[in-house]
Amino acid sequence: MIVKGVHKITRQERAIKIVKKSKLAEPEKFFSEFEIMKKLDHPNIIKLYEMFEDKKFYYLVMEYLEGLIQALRGRRALWKDH
């Protein structure tokens, strides 16, 4: 699932991808991909800023692009429900 968030201090909008831990088949691959994505800096790639977690979920904080969340929700075939 992807939701929109706003930083409490800077008021910057961010997209937050929520990933259920129990749905990850290969957690090591997930962390490896996270580290690679965090280092990428290109105008055509959505920036990944940071990750948080609780007992059940990982929260990936990414660059927010207006309209992208709605567009992705309309294309469920690209995303697994978590």
C-alpha cells in the first residue's frame, strides 16, 4: 500500500510505501534493494529517503509525485496487496 504523508517540521509531502513483514519471501533481498535505491540520485527515478519499521510493517519514505499514488492504485497488477 502507498499513502501520502507530510513531514511534521518541514511540511514536505512524501509517499510512504507500507510493506507487511510477513509477506516478504526474501527479507535479505528487500534490504539489499533498499540500500541500492537509497544511493540512487537521478531525475527519472523516485528518491527513497529512509525506512522505518514496527512489529508488523516496514515504512519506506519516498519522494512524492502529484498524481502518482492515484495512478498506481489504478494499476493493481503492478503491485501486490500487503
